[in-house]
Amino acid sequence: MTAVRTEIATCCRQLRLRRLTDHLDDVQAEEPEEFLLELLRTEVAHRDAARIDRAIKTAGFYAPKYLNDFVFDEVTLPSSASVDSLASLSFIDDRQNLILYGNVGTGKTHLATALGIEACKKRYKVQFWRTAALVNHLIRVHDGGDLQPFLKQIEKLDLLICDEWGYVPVHRDGAQLLFQVISACYEKRSLIITTNLEFSKWVNIFLDEAMTTAIIDRLVHHSHLLVFDGESHRVKNSLMRH
């Protein structure tokens, strides 16, 4: 390392840019400006990758899934949406919702997670919840007096994903709290819902017809319904099948 590069490394450490010192010998550039630019590009790329990693971890996905691994062959898209429009995340900018409906194991969670990870990469604020876990959390923060701070967190999101909507019936108190979340999102941020229940059966989740109607009304308005028609991927790919 030349004397100049040694001094650059010392300055980087003093400026708490230690990672830059790891790439001093990797940068190939003759002009000082080119050298500095390439060095700074390396730091920017590293920080961006670290930001994406933090955003994905903060979102709370159960397992990473990606769009390039998803096959749309057995998904019926509405006329208002296309594969390209979903991938572009334009529904988030337009504060629209996605309702992913179909049998268990048909890829709803995969697509919801993949879209959420794409949103994290594009600097949108995202949270992923299994719906039952979200309801339980709402009850805990309500009982602990921390409901409003949690709702403030929801209000800062660009996208909220509620997975496995309707797999477990919701206690009335929990349903009322979940309704507050849906209302807080209405026309202000996007929701992705994955469910295996048709709308007519949602009353069996919330056990209150008026509340169910109000929730459906807010979710369906400004929404795209994606229907997953295929057989369960887990069953299809099971090692137990002959």
C-alpha cells in the first residue's frame, strides 16, 4: 500500500468508514477522482445491501421468498393487474390492496413474501404478520396500555401483510382491534391478505356480521383479487407421494 493509500486508510478509520479500508487495494483507477468515486460506490453498495437486510429482518418474514422463483401459471389475475404491475409494486404507490385467495399450499404466502421483500429493496416500510399472531399481539399491547404506540407504527408503514387470514376464529375483542388496524390502513397504505376463505365465510372468523361487512368493505375497495387455482405445492412435491 502506498503512503497516500495508507493515509487514506487512516482518515477512513477516523471518519468511521472502516469498510472502505478493506477495498483500497481492490480499486483500480489511475485518476484520483476515479479512485475516490469507485471507493465511494463500494461503500454505498455495502450500505444499501445492509439497509435491505435490516429492512427484511425488521419486516418479520418467516422465510425469504423471491419473485424469480414464483410461477404464475396457476394464478388467475384480475384485468386490473398484471405480473409486471405486481412486480413494479405500483399497487403500493396507489395505496391499493391485494387479496390472495386459494387453497392451502398454492403459493399465496410465497407471493406475498416475495412482494414484501421487493418492497423492502425499494425502501418501502413493510411488516409481515400471521393474522393470528397479529391479533394476539394487539390484545397484549391493548391490555398493556401500548395500543396507540403500536398503531402509530402501523401508520408509518407502506405495506402491511396479513398472512393466513381466517385460519383461526378471532375473539370479538381481537376482531375489534384488528378492525382498527384495517381502518388505519384504509386508503393510506397497502395491505396484502392471504386467505383460503371466500368472503361469505368471513363472518365465521369475526363472529359479528356488521363488523365483518365493515372489514370486507374497507379491504375490497381499491383492491385486486388474485385467485390461486392449483393443487397444494407441498402435497404435489411431497416425498411421500409415489
